Amino acid sequence: MAEFSIEKVCQAIQVFNQGQVEQVDTFLRSFSQSNEAWAICIQILQQNPDQSLVFQLLRILQSKILYDFISLQPSEVPQIYQNCIQIILHYSVQNQKSTRIQCVLMFIYLYLYTYSQQTKSILEVIAQILDYSQNNSPHQKFLFDVLETLPDELTENKKIIIDDEKRRLIAQDIKNKQMLDILTFLQNQWNANPDDSIKYHILRSYKKWLEFMKSSITEEEAIQFMQLSSQTTLFKGTLESISDEELQSKAVEAICTFVGIIPKTICEQPQLEPQVLQVLFDEIYKTFPSCKKALEDEKSEEIHNLIKLYSKVGKKFIHKILLNTQLEPFLQTLLWIFCHEFSFTESDILMDFWIKMIKTIRIMNDLQLQNKFSLTFEQLINGCVQKSKVNKILLAEYGISPKIKDEFEQQLETRSQMKEIMEELVTIIQPNLIIQHLGGILKTEFFPQMNENGWITFEACMNLISGIIKQIILKNDQIGVQYLMEIIKLYLEVYQQQPLASNNFIMKSVFKTISQGCAQLISSNELLPSLFNFITIGIHHQVSSVQKKATKAFQLICQQNQNFVLLHLNQFLDLIFKLQQVSNYDNLIKGVANAICSSQETMQNYYLKLCSIFAQNLVQLQQQIEELLIKSVGSDTLEEKIKQFSKNISSLAYVNSQIPANESNEYLAVRILIVNVYQELWPMLKFGMERIAIFEHGVAEKIVRYTKHTFRKAFNQFSVDLLTQVFQSFLNVYRQVPITACIYVAEVSATVFYKYPEYRNLLSEAFENLCNITFQHLPQLSSFEENPDLTEDLFGMLVRYGRYTPVLLLQSSALQTILQLTLMAIGLEHVGAAKVFYSWLEVTFLMLKPQDEAFKVQIPQEYKDKFQKIITPFIPQYTSKLFEALRKGPTDEEMEDYIQDCIIALSKLSFIDYHKLLSQVLEEGPQNILTQSEKKTWIENNQDVEKQQTFLRLYTRRCIQNSMRG
């Protein structure tokens, strides 16, 4: 009591309130977790202290109830409970919302922690301490806050220390004994016709309890509740009587939640039974005039509320709507709303309904039903076209003003939603019928006079067509292909004569349609030449977004028509040579590279020819860069030349990535060819590493990528001498600058060359050098966080060497330092680096097991024995720090699993006394995380993997809860 006095606590809170948080944060946290906090907080709060102290004192008391109430001795509970209730009673009726909410949470925690079969209902308990009969009184607000908050706290708040099974039993008991009384109480409150502020609270509470009910209600209970609800004014006449938009929103949410309770079996029957469904649709029909008026008057909030309701009801009762003629007005009204120009902002909600309807028809697989709704589908397509049309400003300025896309983002988003509807619709209708209908729209609005409005319609249709191409391919719809080719052919014929045909936005849409699968359909010798000519114009286009779509179309059509590419290869290679400034230049490379790398024969004939383009560029660029490094360091010209240098190496990397990995003798000539090209390019690559990458690290990454794909395709054709040169160059650069790509080269080489004896000494030497240089780059613990990329690649290399060449790793003179660094890195917070690190730590432990499938080669026992002697002194520290990392609360859920996997791997080591280690760790750590019984059970079952995982999850969750205190 000497450390925490009333005076000291009050002073600390005042300092905290003045903004000097750091001075008192530790003191207040310690106080919050102390036993003295109960008596001190209660005593100060009972004395009605200065208002500036109240909030923090209630916050501390709330934390005590949440985390420590269940740990109280049975003899302490009654007095502390009574004192807390008195404090809640006093402060809950003050007109400060923040104070009231704290009291609400404290009340709920006490209610749940003391809950038993004999506990009175929440309404009875509140009635004992408060008079909530007066409208809009503080007492009544507290009541509604409790009712609104309790369901979520019980089901969602994992900080409450109640195990899942007990939580489920409490929820079930409350549902069985209190649910009906609470809902009846809310309905009676509504019937009393209170003012709007109370209605607002009633609707929010009603929705929360409906959600709570929904999670565990039986079909019989649901029907009984529906019948009861349909007769109350809370359900009947609500929407019609509300004019306030915010209140209307809450009413819609409550009714939507009510609809969610209705059992699936009832929803899938065509009859409007039980009676409540007739009432529901009657209520909705009454709102149709209001919705139509809201659309005409552009009342966005009311439109949103009502359309949200229609969509929810429509999706829930889609079977009834499809099969019951009484509900045809509902569908026709939704179609009218969908096609109305001012429902544009609600496209996502309406889309959900139409997609649900289409999917249901598809699942029912009833042709008569599909035919019945053919006219509906045509109207739906019309609506999709209408909502896909772009604003004329967007059409005129797209690609010119950089802000234009942001300004029209909602419109562009709506277009993608319309395309989603088409993607679903085409699963129940033949694609050619949809294209035919779109063609009919084009005949009416576009072909007669290709004016601005007509081109907007054309572009909208193209956008929708891109959503159905996949199904044309899957269904092999040749009529659809023919219709589509006619539309594209027509466009190709007019785009040079019609100014709007070459509009940025329209060209982009055409390229997008071609790219999104249409490329697979285009194989017509008649169409290909003019199409490639058109694409070439698109590639030369001044607007970058058009260039991107054009290069993507080029890549995909090349991929589908490789013979055509090989036939016109010189023309395409010339294009690649001349157009290096184009956006997404790599798509041009991909288009041609896919064709060249398609077979051994084409590789031998054309690979050298393609690579020579990049080689010529690199020779020229090297010379220009060397001159600029002397004259104009830091100039824009130098930056551009380096960018071009990097782009050419990226192109080489992509080409090699497309070559099949084939180690057979048949592919020997190709492997030799790959290495010969790399050998010829090595002087330029070396220049890139040693002269450019020093200050432009991205160049190193590109060279490493090319080197990686060369290693993986060349196998042991890559000479030891050339590999020595590569390693030396990369190590020279790495000594000067910690470029992580240099480590990655060693990581890749370990995975490729580990099985060839001739590379073993070189791999070992590279590993030693990289480790020693890295140790110099990581002089202190903080460097792990400061250099996450370096950390990730270092431990990534250790993982690869551990799995592929474990003997080289275990022979290393750096092993002791590696284990020391491993100890220092436990608890690393950077998610990406930490995941790789914990993978390495798990590999470390697995190397000590008899044998594990994670390793590509067997580890001789003598090396395991030697490693065991070296690592044994580290094991207690590893154990302690791994548990410490769990207690800190990993920043990523997956990382938590990684740490737990390491602990389980460690527990399986046969040469350690894990029972003793675990006992020690649990004894040294905080004592309020696990009960003595839980600790005992865990220690006794420390070799049972399933129980070990259960306790590790429990331990982590409790630690996270503990860290949130204060």
C-alpha cells in the first residue's frame, strides 16, 4: 500500500491528463495490475472526486473488472461487486456519454462473470438499481446502452475471460429465458410512441438482439417469433410512418436483420406463408411510391435505405419471387429502379440482387423458368448498358488530365459491377444471344450515325462483352465468336475514318476486350494482319493507359497465334527494338518470347536473335552511361539511361523465365545456348553490378533475376569458372553496400547446384564470405528492424543452405555466430523478415532430428552430434525468448503460428529436458496468464503435440489480453 496511495494515484492521473503521459504511464499501468487498485479506485470514486479524475479511475476499474474479477478470492467477491454496482449506479446517470459507456461495460462484465442458472434477467437486475420508466431520462439511456451492448460483448469480445463453452452456454440460457421478454419490452416501448431519439435506441437494440437470436435460433422458434413480430407496430407500418432518414436507416437495418432470421425452408417455398410474409411484402409495396419519388427528387439517403431493403428481401425470398405470380410487381419495380438514372449510386446493392437471382435460376436448371424471364433479362441487359455508359467529359478527357480517373472513380466502379452481372447472366443464356441483343442496341443507337452518343453506347457494349468472352470460349459458341469478330472487324474498318473511334477511352476499351480472353478467339488470317496493325498504332499511342492495354493485347494474341508471330518475327523484333520507351514494354517481350520459347527448335532458331537486340542495346547503353558517369552524375539523362539498361536486363530475365526447366540430354543444346548468351553478356552485367548498382540498387535486383533464371535453366552447364566470376563480382559489391540481392544469388545457387559435387567448394566459400560480410552490416540488434530486407535474405539463405546443403552449413566456421544472431533475432517484429527468420529457426531444430523430409539430402550423424554440442548452450535462451515473443503479442496471426511451430519443433528434441525448460519459462513469466491447474496440465502433457498447440494458443491469447491492459 506504500507504493500506491490515494494521493499518488490522483497526482499521477492529473499529470496524465496534462499530456505528460510518459512520466506516469509505467506507474499507472503497474497500479492498474496491482491488488491495491480495487480498494483505492473504489474509495476515490465513492468520495465523488473532481470530474477530471473520474474518467481515468473508471477506466482502471473497468480494466480490473475485465481482467482480474475472476481471480478474486470467493470471500472478496460480494463486497467488491456491491461497491462496483454502487459506483455504476452513481456515475451512469450523469449526462456524460463516455462515463455512461464505461459504466455500461463494467455492468455487463460483472453480469457475465457472476452469471449462473439462477441469475435474474438483465431487465430485472437493472430494474433493481435504476428507475428507467421516465422517457429520455439518464436511467433509460443507460438501460438502452446495456441492451444494445450486451449481445456483442457476449459473443464478440474475446477480452472477456470466459472460455468458449461457457460463453456458448450463457448465450443459450439468455436466449431461452430472456430473449422474448427483452424483445417484448422493446416492442412495448415502441408502442408507447416515444420521441425519435428513443425510437433510434429501440431500433438499434432491437437489431442487436435479432442478430444475437439469429446465431442460435431453431426453425420453430423463428416461426413463432415472426408471427409475434408481424402484429406489432415496431414491424407493421414502421417504414411508412418514418420521415427522418437516419431513423429510416435504422428501421431498414432492423427489418433486414429480421428477414435474416426467417428459416431457409420457408424462403424456398413458393407460397406466401406464414402470414408474416404477406405482411412483409405489403409493407414493402407501400414504400414503392416513396422510392420512385425519392429517385425523381434525387434523395440519395432515402434511395439507399429503401433499395438496401428491397435487395435484402429480394435475395432472401428469391425462390418465391421467381415462382409466385403475386410477387411479379416486386421484380418489375426493381427493374424500373435499376434502369433509372438516379439509382446509379446503388449499383452494387442492386447487382447483388440480380446475381443472386441469376445464380438461383441456374441452380434450379429449369428451361421453362429461364424462358419465362427472357424479357426480364433483356431489360436487365438494357439497364447494364445504360449504367455502363460513360460521362462525355470522361470520354473527352480520359488520359489527358491525370485526375480524371479519380473524379470518375464511382462511375468506373459501377461499370465493373455491370460486367459482373453479365458474367453471371451468360452462364444461363447462350453468349451469342447476349451479343445479338447488344448488336440490336448498336443498330439502333450506333450504326445509323456514329455520333458521340453512339460511340458511348458502343464503348459500353464493348465493356460488357469483355465480361462474357470467357463463356464464349468455355461453351465453344461459334455463333458468338462470329458476331464478336464482326463487331471488331467493323471497328477496325472505321477507326481511321471516324475521329471518335480513336478516342483514348474507346481504344482502351477495345484493347481491354481483346486482352480479357478475346485474344484466344482471334485466329482468322483475314483479321490478324489488320488487328496487329491496329495494335501497333495503339502501342505508339501518346496516352500511357492506351499503350498498356495495347501491349497486353499484343502479348495475348501472340501467345494464341505463335505461328503467325514466327511468320512475321522480323517485323515484331523490329517493333521490340524501336519501342523501348513504351509503357509495359515487357508485354511486347512476353508476346514474342512465348512464341520463341515454345519448343526446342524455335529456341535454337530464334533465341539468339531476340537476345541480340538486348545485347546491342546494353553495349550502347553501357558506353553512354560510362560517359555520363564522368560528365553528368545525377542528371535526368543518366537516370533515363540506367532505366533503359535495367529494362533490357529485365527483358532477358523474362525470356529465360519462359524456357522450360529440362535437364535431359535432348535439351543440352538449349542449355549451352543459354549459358553462352550469359557469358557474352557478363561484361555488361558486371558493369551494371560494380558501376551502377552501387547507387541504383534496383539494377542489382534485375541482374539477379536474370542470373536466377539462367541458373535454373542451365543447371550444371553453367561453368564453375563463370560462377566464380559472378560470385566475386557480387561479393565485391556487397562488401561496399548491403544490397540484399547479392545474398539472394547464393540462396538460388544453393537450390540449383547442391547436387553437383564440382560446385561444392564454391558454394561453401560463397556462404562463408556472405555470412562474414553480413555480420559486418549487422553490428547491433536494432539493425534487424532497420534492415528488414537484409535480415530476410540472410535467414532466407540459411533456410536454403539448411534444406539443400546442410553439411556445408554445419561445417561453416560462422555457425557459432549464426546461432548467436539467431538468438538476437527472436522477437523480430517486421512481419516479412520474421516469417523467414522463424522458418530458419524451425529448420535449425529439424536438423537435429533423426531425419526430416524438409531436407533434400541426408545429414551424417557425426555432423548432427557436432551441431548438438554447439547448440545445446543456446537452447534455454531460445526457449525463454520464444515465449517472450509470444507474450509480446505477434503483430501478425500467421507469425504467431510460426513461433508456435518453432516451440513445438524445439520440444521434440530428444537431448533436452523440455519438461524442465517449460516449467522454468512458465514460472519466470507473468503469473496472471495461466492458472496453476492449466500450467500443471500443460507441463504434464508437454510431448502431446495437439495439447501443446492448444495451450500455446491459450497462452498467446491471454498474453495479448494482458498487454491491452492499463
